[in-house]
Amino acid sequence: MSRTGAAPKPGIVHLGPGAFFRAFNAVFTEDAMAAEPGDWGIVAVSLKSPAARDQMAPQDGAYTSVTLGPEGAEYRVIGSVVRVLVAPEDPEKVLEAMCAGTTRIVSLTVTEKGYAHEPSTGRLNLKHPDIAHDLAGGAPRSAVGFLVEALARRRASGLAAFTVVTCDNLPSNGPLLRGLVLDFARARDADLAEWIAAEVAFPATMVDRITPATTEADIAALESAQGYRDPACVTHEPFRQWVIEDRFPTGRPAWDRVGAQMVTSVEAHETMKLRCLNGTHSTLAYLGYLAGYETIAETVADPDFARLCDRLWAEEIVPTLEQPEGEDLAAYCAALLERYRNPAIRHRTWQIAMDGSQKLPQRILGTLADNLAAGRESPGLVLAVAGWMRYVGGVDERGEAIDVRDPLADQLMAAWDGAEGAGAKASALLGMREVFSAELAGALQAPVSAALELLLDAGARAAVKERVQ
Ligand code: CS2
């Protein structure tokens, strides 16, 4: 398998070449270059493992995007990635790519934890090992460290800055990343921070396409359908939505010609997506996993869980939202349930349950805080928080160990194990200031303890059933 035609000339460096990037950014950019030719080939950079490079390099960066609709699969070879670098092997090469005169955009899909911030406050975590290392002046390891070092070098050599486009599911992701970069730059050199503040655009974005981690079964299915083996393939739903704040002083691909919505403010779209989609995704992930369901489609096939989603949207989430331009919130939520039901997408509850400490604040806790302020009850979201606690406790309802993946997994499990009974366990976990503000923790103590007690006594299925009666 290889790309059709010559590789494009590079114009973008992208940090985080995982499945989502391959199902989303790289496809949009390929489409944009087809609609309007331009030098927007992508140098993809892995900040951690060599896996993506090992899969993609032998194929010259090309890979297959598999669209899984309810009516079957569509296959397409994507050729917009021109090279894959592995930062820990050669950080200098990554900086060289970021400092090339041709690089006009640096984009990121590094997941929530890749920003090394404190989720409850949005500030840079200066104690994060990679940040502490990078601030001490070694070759960068963190995304923020790479951005600041590359911008410092561009400034020193008189090159224009690149535009930084974050594509992770974080609230006000552009301003958030700008704040982190400035926190880091200030700790290094106040003049550099001023230059970055004045020169670098950090447009906000809302990204959406359900993309489960690729499995060996996906690779085998592609091989039997198409006759070739592609370990770098990605499977995803047909739906895609990209809302982008249109601030690109250094130019951009014609993403708008291929369906991206260029707007002046992304905020309302982003909050809608984080709360409606990701909020219910995480709810289904914790409660569904505990109930013994392996995938989201399986979870919402249980009518009580589908009803829980409907209740959450109608009574707890949508009332907190501003109306984003061009969206009908009720129709948006109804379409979400259909997307979750797509039987071809095997999105594991375990996968979505990962990194809850980094996800909960923007997906669920902000909504809870708004409801508290408005005097609205949130029985479903409270149960979701209790479900997360039960999950990070590390033992499922049949007494089997749960493989909890979270940067704070050890602290979370210690908090759970160190307390006896629902009230004390809830209190120990609510005491984690990385996740909960003191104010929210106080307000949630009683309702979350009660929900946790219900979960521990009756199990997730019965608890969900009770909430949707
Ligand atoms: C999911 C998201 O894994 C998760 O936490 O909620 O990856 C979700 O599938 C995407 O945001 C959909 O756009």
C-alpha cells in the first residue's frame, strides 16, 4: 500500500500521531490539499513511543482510514503524513522540523494528560517530571517544552512564529495551551514570554470523531477486505466535526472548503461537545464497565443506560449550555445516541475510562458546578462521579482487578483503599485537589456518598435503573 501521487511538501508539524490524528487531522488536511493545492504535508512527531513510526515509516507515512458506517466499511489511503519522528530518539531532529522556514503550523493531539497541567485549575504543573526536566534546560520531553524551545529558536534566528493549534478535548483549549506555554516561557525568560504573547496565535478548536484504538482484529479485517496488511490503519465513524477559531496569521490549509467550520469563537461549540458527548461517554464508560459491558454500543443497548443519557442531556447538561450558532441542541443529542449505537464501532468502555482524573473536570464537574449554582439537581452526573470512584478503586463488581490507567492511579487507589465505607471513600477522593476544587468537593460530599453507597450495595445496573425510574 502506498499513497497515490507524490508526497506533499511539509508545512505542518503535528505532535501526537495516534489514531485520532490519523482519523481526523490528517484526513481533513488531505482533503483540503485536494480542494486547494498547498504545501501542507505533515511531519508527525511522537513524544513517547516509536509505535506509530514503526508502523508508518515502512509505508512512507501512508495508512488506511476505514470508515465504519452501519451499512459497511469504506477504505481510503491517506498520504498527507510525510514523515514520522520519535522525539525521545532524537529531540534535535524534532526541533529542526519545528524551526524549518516552511513550518507554519504546529498542531497537537497529545490527550489531556499531555498538557501537564493541573486539571482543576488549568495551570501548568511545574512539578510534572517532564516539565521540571525541561525547565532545567535539558533537551525537551514535554509538548510545552518543545513548543517553547522551538519558538525561542525561531525568535533568535529572526523567523516568524508558527501558529499553534491544539486539537484535544480540553475547555478553551487554545487559551489554555497559550497560558501553559506562557507559564513555562516566563519561568525561562520574561522577554521570550512577551514575544510569544505578542506573536503566536493559539486558535481554539472543537474536534469530534469517534475513533477507537485500532485492534489486531481491525488490521485482519482490512487485510481480508483489501488484500494488504496495514498495521497503521485506523477505524472511525462516518461523522466528523471540526470547529476552528479562524486566527492563522501564517496561513492554513483550506480546511473550510472540506467541512471545517471557521468561526470567531469556539467556546459554545466546545462546551456543548465536552459536556454532551464526552460527559455521557465517561458516564457510560464507568457505569457501563462496572455493569459488565465491554463497549459503548453494548452499554447503550441496555435501555436503562440509553435512558440515562437522555435524562442527562435533557435535565442536567443542556440546561447549562449556551446555544452554539447553527446547532440544534436536542437534535445534536439525539444524533449522539445514534452514533453511540453504531454497531460497527467497538469503542471499549475501558479505553474511555482511562485518565479520568484529567477528563472529569471539563466533562462532568463543570456541569455539576453550574447546576449547583442554579439550584438544579444532578442525580445522573452525581452517579457518574460515584461510578468513577468505584472504578478507580480498582476492583470490579465480580471482585476482579480493573486495569486502571491514569497518571494519578496510585493516589486514587490509595485514597479508595485507605478509607472505610462509602462516605469516607467519597471524602478521600473528593479531597484530591488536582481534580475537585474545595468548594465543589464540599457540595458533592453528601450526594456522592449516597450514590456510592447505592453503587456498592446494588451494583451499577440497579443503580442506573433506580436513577432513571
Ligand atoms: C472519548 C473521546 O476516549 C474518550 O475519552 O470520550 O475520545 C471521544 O470518542 C472523542 O472525543 C469523540 O470526538
